[in-house]
Amino acid sequence: MKNTLKTIKEAKNIIAIGMLLILTSSFPMMAFSMKSSAYKEEDCFYFNDVVNAGHDSGFSKNDRIRSSDPHYGWDLGQFCVEGFTGKTEDSEGNPVFLKSVGSTVTLSFELLQNIRKLDGDSDLVINEDTNGYDAYFGTEKTNCGRGMLIIRKTDYQNCKEEPLIYMDYLSGVKKGANTEVAIFEEGDYEVALDYEIKESRHIIYVVPWFPEYHDYRIFFKFSVRNSNCMAYPIELGSHCELQDQSVTENGFCLDFANSRYLDICIQYESVTVTDSGITKDVRYNRTATEGEEYSEEGIYTITVKNKYTNQTTVKQIFVGAIWLDTNAGDKESDSDSGILVVNQNDSNTQSALNVQILPEVQYGILGCMVVITLSFALAVIFLLLRRCANHTARNERSAQK
């Protein structure tokens, strides 16, 4: 009987160790899952650099805030750009935010101070600027209220749009709240928050004296660009998208899908059928235009480059009835002599989709396999130990008889 109890106890210990191994093997997967989740959170980029812009000068000065300045050592608030999928810089060092299809780039502002008690000092308040204007944006003198927010967009044709102006902006923002300001598409943007601070002064602490006024400005620039590197050939007549190596008898035009900052070139090669095959000759290689029709018989090579992601996409389209002629398609040729062989079946075949399994999926599958294998092994061990215990118990009962 003692041997049986000892065997059962050993089995329980083995099962407990096995369960511990399963939990231990699960920890890396849990950690990876947590890491992946954190990695996928939206990135944010903050702007909060403030300068002393003088006083009643159209916020035109750009002076550093010194230790004697009432704005020294604290921030009024911060702007945040989020929703982008990548970031780079332009030639001037300004950030360029990259967005993918379906993503939305937004700008928000978080107020960090009580505008009637700045930095905890009741003598510092955001003042109502009754004759404010912004010299950089060319706004007229007006009552700006407590803070004036200005946003201006420049499009891909270098056309500056009329700036969006929000008067008395800080009065409508709550302290600690992250308030969305605008949503951005492709373009270059300039943002300014102009505000005036009133500094109350006293003689011998209680006797009021003439207050001082200071103008401050948060100003920054950024750009938004699509991260894709695609132009879409659309068949004339059917208006269907053509895949790489497609054949069309009618011709095609290009759809840039609202990506205005891509370098898109198209090369055209004319073709002539000879006894030796199909002879090709480059006729032009130029910048492509959206909506332009390409219907002349020949070979068109479309090259798309995105200078912000350093990606390049190349597609080739065959135009004309010549590519539907089986006899012409079966001609043999020598590529070094400028003569091309096209197999009709190959030209109409779409490329197979490259299916990639994401790393987190790979780890998840591997982890499940490990857990299943360990569980099966423990089940087998448990059954073997149980049979061994039953066999031992029978032997002891036989010996007692």
C-alpha cells in the first residue's frame, strides 16, 4: 500500500512539473504578444518650442526665453501629431509624416496651464489681445482674444491656401484635455499659436503698479506624404485595373490615387513584327501625366519612385492587337539585338500573390504547437503512471492473500 501511495505521489509531482513547464513556455509568447501590442500603438510627435515674439510687433520676433522672462521654466501646452505610419525629414530638417492607405494624420493640442493662473501665479494670465495680428501670415489687426491659432497648407503645386484662423482659441480649451485641431492629407503645413501674457506688478507686495505685456509664439512646420509607391494602369473602355505584364488592345491611362509627390516616369517602345521576331525601339522616356491616354501599339514601362521611402515599383503593359496574335507571340528572338519574344500565355498571366506570415503569427503557431506537444506528453506519462500504480496495487493485494 505504501508503494502505491508513493507511486501516486510521484505521478502528481511529475504532473505539477509538467504544468510548470507549460506555463514557463507560455511566458515568451505572452511577452511577445505584449511587445507586439505596444509596438502597434500609434506614434506621437510633439511640438512645444516657444519664443518671445516681442510686443505689438505682429509676433515677428524670435527671441530666446531668458531666465528673467516670466515664461521661463514652464510650458503653456504642446501640439501632437499622430496617426502616421512613418517619419522622415525634408532638406530643411522639418518632419515629414508618412501615411498609409486608410490612416488619418491628426493634430491635437494639450493645454498644460490654467490660463488665469499661469505656472501657479495669479499675477500671470493669458491676456485678451485686442489689437493683435500675425506679420508672417499677413493677418489684419483684430481682437485675437486669448490666443490665436493659425494653420496654413501649401499643396503640391506650391500654392498657399488661405490660412485657417481660430480666434480666442485658448478660452475654449480645457486644461489637461487633448483637443483635436485638424485632420491632414498630403501637403506642407505651417502652424502658429500666438498669445499674449499679462504680468501684474506691485509695489511693496500689495500696491498695484503698471502691468507688463509679453507676446509669445509656438511655430512649427511639417509635411504629410503618402507612403505608398504605386500608380494604377486603368484600361480604356473597361475602366479595370491592369496588372503587371498585362495585355490590352485598347490602351490605358494612369491613376495616381491622390499621391502627388511620387516621381512617375513612363517609357514607350514601338514594336515591329519581322521574320526574326518582334523588334522593339525606345521612342520616349518621360514623366507620366495622370489621365493621359496611352493607346499606341507597343510596350509601356511604368516606373514609380517614392523619395521619402526609397521604394521603387515597375510595371510593364503591352498595348495592341499584335500581342493577341499567337504567331507573333511565338517568334523567336535575340534580346541583345533589340528583338523581343513574348509568349502570349505568359503575358496574360498574373503574378502569384506572395503571402507573408507575420512574425507574431509565426510565434503564435509555434507556441501552440509546443503547448499541444507538452500536453500530449504529460497525458501519456499520466496514463503510464496510472497503469503502473494499478498494477502495483494488484500485486500487493495478491501478496496479502
